[in-house]
Amino acid sequence: GLLPGDVVLEGNSAGHFFGTRERTNETARGRWSPDMSPPRLMLNVANGQDLEACTMYEISFIVVNPMTDNVKASQPADSRLLQAAKNVDISARGTMGVTIVQVTMNVDQAAAMNLPGTISEDYAPLQVLRPYFLTQEIGQSSPFPGDPKNEISVTLAANTKLHTGSVIAIHRITGAIAADGNIRLNGTDSNLFKSMSGAVGFGTWNDCDKALFVTPVADLACDGSNYTFTVVIYNPVEPQLCAEVLLNATLLDNPAVFRSVAGQPNNVSMTQSNADEFGSVHG
């Protein structure tokens, strides 16, 4: 959502408009009114910037997508959507009382979004996907019993930014043995993660739960990039079947963005209870 007040406009036609009437000289603005039903963006035509008939005008503006479970109620439990797109209407009213009646805008679903995990229907405004892992892969370097240098490799990517402060858990690594506390990470992206105590290039191992916890050093982008690291553990001496390893992420909200917008939660998660949906991995 947007905070009430002026919104910065982009696009070739942004200079034709202003937002708040008290600041008519500040163009490339629109007025966002979230308390109206439905919420709307008001565009006032600036002095000397009349819109010509039969001419296309283009603007864009930035919103924050919802990321909270309270918008899921209308979606089936197995839906890929957190929120389905809704119709967006447009109308106009002139200074002489002439109006263009409200109509529903068309969505260009043929447009290319070029984002991982998306389909053409996702181009509709405010269609929002549930948070999930695009990549959730795990492997090992040794199947031998008692091997003290089995390198477990993890590769992951999510359809939302994994912000600083979010916690990624790889758990149910059944049979793995390592000392509790900081454990060194290796591999391509190991320095992008840190332990729960803040040691860069380390994770936190919980030997009782057979779980590894890491948190990003800086925000990890949602651009299709995979992030890979490895960790060395001891194999159990007794033979066993492959561990059913699960992956989840919690505390996905970014305080700099989501907590500044009314109605956004303080703790958004790809939760452990939905680990199979959001990223179960099998080694």
C-alpha cells in the first residue's frame, strides 16, 4: 500500500499532473487517498498541461505489495496467490462539470514481466504471490559411514527478498553430527550469510534439532539468483536412509519498508508449518 499524500509519478506523461492542490507547482505527483472506498489515486492536470483528445498518456508509480496472511482468506489453501488481482477503474471530471464515466481498465497480460516464477496473469496489478522458495536444493559429498568431512551443499532462492534479519533454517538433517554454536560456511556465497551471533561466513548449528540457521549479511535480491553455501558435518556410523531435510525462512519483513506502512506485519514468514509447501528438500 501507499501512505496518504503525494505520490511521485514516473513515465513520459508524469509532468502533466500534480497531487495536492496546495502544491500545484509540484508536478509529477498524484494524490493517494487510502481512506476512500475504494482507495484511489487522484491526478490533477497541471496548468498549461492540458491532455489532448485521442492522445495516449503514460505514468507509473511505486507501491508496496502486501506480504501478510490476513489477505489470504479469500484464496484456497493451495493457491499460489497471497492476493488475487482486482479490477482497477478510471474516471475523469473536468472543471466545467464534464465527466467521463467510470470504466474498468484493461490489463495487458501479453506484457513480459521477466521475473522468476511468474506467469502472464501476474501482470495484473496487485496480484501477489505467496512467499515460497524458487530453488531448494541440498546434496552431500560423501555417503560413507563415520566420514568426518561430509560437505553438505545448500542452494536456495526465494520469490521475495530475504532481508537482513530474516532467519533461514535447514532442519531435519537427521544423523548429522557437529558441535553446537558457530559452524563455518564455505562455497560461492558463504560470505553473504552470518550466524545468529553475527559471525560472517558462519552459520549456527543446533545439534539437538539437527538444524542449521543462517541470516543474510545484506538483503538478498529476488532476481532469479541462486545462493549456495556448504557446511561440513560428521556422518553417523550407523547406516540410514536419506534425511528428509526441510527448509524455511522466517522474519521476512523489512523494518525499513514494511513497518513504515500501516497494516503491514512485524513478522512475515515462509513458516515451518508450511515447510513442504514452501520448500521441502530431499538429500
